[in-house]
Amino acid sequence: MITVYHYMAVSAILFSLGTFGVLTRKNAIVIFMCIELMLNSVNLTFIALSRHLGSMDGQVFVFFIMTVAAAEAAVGLALMISFYRNRESIDVDDINLLKW
């Protein structure tokens, strides 16, 4: 039988993979995908605990997290397109527009 601890373990593994990807990758799109993976692992935790505790609070949080993640993906993609048009690259090391 699958318990809440199984869901928590899968969520921890997904979050760890996302963190590893954010810290080691240089491609900005891959970094955004890893951030999305981390957000989805948090969503899995909220849903599993919400189901386990018999409360709807976790599902409400997931709804808001998904809304923010969709907005973040749209803004992030727009920024990446803008950076690519200006610099012809989306490497994080090449994006130094904030420097003088």
C-alpha cells in the first residue's frame, strides 16, 4: 500500500534533482525547467499532506502555486527570447545586462 511517506520521498527526490539542476546548469531554459520541477515537487507534498490530513488547504495552495508558476514561465520565456535576440545566447554566464 502506498502511504503519504512514499509521496514525501518522491517529492524530496524531485526537489533534490531540481536543486541540483539549478546549481549545475548554465542554460537558462534548463534552469527554469528545474525550478518548475521544484515547484511541482512542493505541489506533490501539499497534495499528499492535504489528502492525508483530510483538508482542502493544500489543494488551495497548489492552485495558487500553479498560477504563479504559469506566470513565471511566461515572463521567463519572454526574458529568454529578449536575451537571445540581444546576445544570440541564453547561457547564464553570457547574461550580464545588469553590469555596467
